[in-house]
Amino acid sequence: MTAPTHLHTMVARQYHGHAHEPQPKDRVVLDYDARFLRRKVLTTESGARLLVDLPQTTSLDQGGVLLLEGGGEISVVAAPEDLLEITAEKKGDLVRLAWHIGNRHTPCQITPERLLIQRDHVIRAMLMQLGATVKEVTESFTPEGGAYGHGRTHSHDHGHTHGHGHGHEHSHDHAKGHSHEH
């Protein structure tokens, strides 16, 4: 007798910042806070159970994939969430506002026209006092990574190589970005 499919749990013990396969087996849609994890059971878009059991706490990025035991990938999608959109009349003022946000260690998504942060009434009041225009929006949140460009500001082993067992290696050169060696 086989177990009912709804009790079957897929397992992912590895994460990679971008897909290798043309089509994922499924997707997980997670907000910013939920994309920071080590071990957790998630529900995919199709309703399947997925046990994520990574070697260390990891910040999952929009477009990243969880590698399934036995093959296949589950893509990571940034869920829409309640945010504050910050703009300024003069573009130079946006840089100053970004500095104040960063000085408070608040995750921030930065574009040339606007900043996005999670809703926070204290930060909102500070920004408005500094002359910002602040508007509530609901959209995906993909803030800047940590000081070395990797996820959140947690420790990271630099100069590492990821072996993926599918014919090529990936190495990370923090000065030049992400490179592939085939």
C-alpha cells in the first residue's frame, strides 16, 4: 500500500541563487521574512509539502531555487507584501533618505526613482520629517543584500565554490559578481 500523495513531502537540502533547469517542478511564494530560513516545512503553490533543511540559515532570493533530493527545482518567488514607497522631490534627496534608512539597519529596496521598506510607523514619521513623500503600496519586496551582496547581513564564507553535480561548477568573485566556469 502506498502513502497518499498529500502526505508525501519533497525534501530540499540545497539552495542556489538561480535556476539550472528550464522549468521548475513547483514554486514557493514567500514574503521577505519567510525567505530567511534554515529548516522549515513549506507549502508549494500546487499544495505540496516541501521540507527545507539547509546546512545554515539562508536568505532565499527572488529567482533562486531549492534543489530537490532526487532531482528537480522549486523556484522561490517574492510574495506581495505591505510596504512603504519613499520618494523625494529632488533626486539627490533620495540618497540622503536612503542613508537614514540604512543607518537604522532597515532592509531597503533601492531604485533610481524610489525606495521601498516594510511598513513601520516610526521610520515613516522620521522620513516624513526629513521631507520624504511616503505612500503605502503592496508589492514584492526584494531589498538590497548585505555588505558583501549576499542576502541579509549575516556571516558568509567568501571565496567558496558550489558543486552541483551537473557538469559545471560555480564560483563567486565578490569583486566582479557571479561567474560560471564550464
